[in-house]
Amino acid sequence: MAFKPFDLTGKVALVTGGNGGIGLGMAEGLAAAGAKVAIWGQNPEKNARAEEQLKRYGVEVLVQKVDVADEAAIVAGVAEVIKTFGRLDFVAANAGIGGGAPFEEMTTEKWRRVTTVNLDAVFWTFREAAKHMLERARAGDPGGSLVVTSSTSAIHGAPRNEAYAATKGAVLSMVRGLAVEYARYGIRANSILPGWIATDMTSGLQANDKFNDKAIGRVPMRRWGEGDDFSGIAVYLASDASKFHTGDSFVIDGGYTIF
């Protein structure tokens, strides 16, 4: 039998914030590898475009309008994925928001908004997915993969972005705990730490000549990252090729952090 460790045929993947940027890059990689894919997003136009792109790979696609700041919406969203496809093998908790401001001017309202979307939503999403994966494992079908999109802001100073950085650091600890707690069931948990990526969140910086010179000029690969730079890591972490790889943090930044 041919060795096909990256073949995702028969697997079901969910990507939150999957209608653009890093999330869509992940979803496209998963679909190209044969997985059935569910994506969450709130913008109807972006959702429709993403659905069209993903269906080109000939796989089943479910697009859901889910507000990840709403616990009940997440519970219902995960349940719908499982009802539609019969199982859930891979979850990328990728949805997130920024929220930069001078620290002394940060309001509690803004702080709570960032922590709700970037941290609480990851907890709710992983909790619901873990319930299903544990039930499956106890019935004799172990396995599953939980992945969170963190940020290099979690490991280096992020001035005027402390709320964002705090959430991205917190999910690293969450994932390490999950990796240990669920390893006996074959469920892995890992983190991805993107660097400077061309997404809607960084659109203002992309046109800033000074930023491109000072920051992107220091990226050893000499460019902004793109959504499709995350296709491969998503496939790896969803596949059986990573069945013994858990509790890790993957920095994907073109070499910026180590330079």
C-alpha cells in the first residue's frame, strides 16, 4: 500500500475565521488534501467567496455564520458540523481580532472584547470539540487535532497591543495543558505563531512605507506572509503524519523572530 500520510480523505476539519487570510489558507490546504471542511465567518460576501474557492477542490463544504464572541453560537456551530458530517477530526481556532491602543488608554470594554474573541472563544470551541473527540475515543475511535492560531506577539514585546499579546500568550498555555490531558486519547493540541502576515487585520500597515522598510525589511525572506503559507502546516497537523506530535508551537514568520 502506498504511503500517504497527508491524505485527509474521510476526515472532517473546522476552521474558525476561515473565510479569509490565514484561516482560508488553512482551509484550502485541508480541502486540497481531501478533507470535508467547515468554516466560520460573519461576512456574507467573504463567506460566499470562500465557499466557492473551497468547492473547487471537489470536497463537501459547510459555511456557517458564527459569532465567536457568543458561547451559545459556538456550541450550536460545533454541533451543526458534527450533525452534518458525522464527526469532527481537526479544529483550527483561528478567529481573532486586534485591539491596539496605548496601554494607559486601554478601556476595560476594549480589553474584554479582545479577550472574549481571542481567548474565551478558543476555550469554548476546543471544549465542544473535545467532548466529541473524547466520546469517539471512548467508543474505540481515538484521535483528533486541536490547533490554535497564536502570534509572535506572544513571545516578543508588542507595544500598544498588550491585550492582543496577552490572549495569544494565554492560548499557548491552554494548548500545552490540553496536549497532556488528552494525549491518552490520541488527541493532539498544538499552536501556530504567525509573524507579519498580509491579512485584513494588517491592511493599514501594508501600505505604510516606513513600516515596510523597518519591519518587513527585517524579515529574512523579504516579504509579507500570505494565507497560503499556512496550508501545509494545517494539513500536517490534521494528518496522521503528526499523530505523535503534540504540545508544540510552530513559528511561521519568514525568520523574523530569530533574526
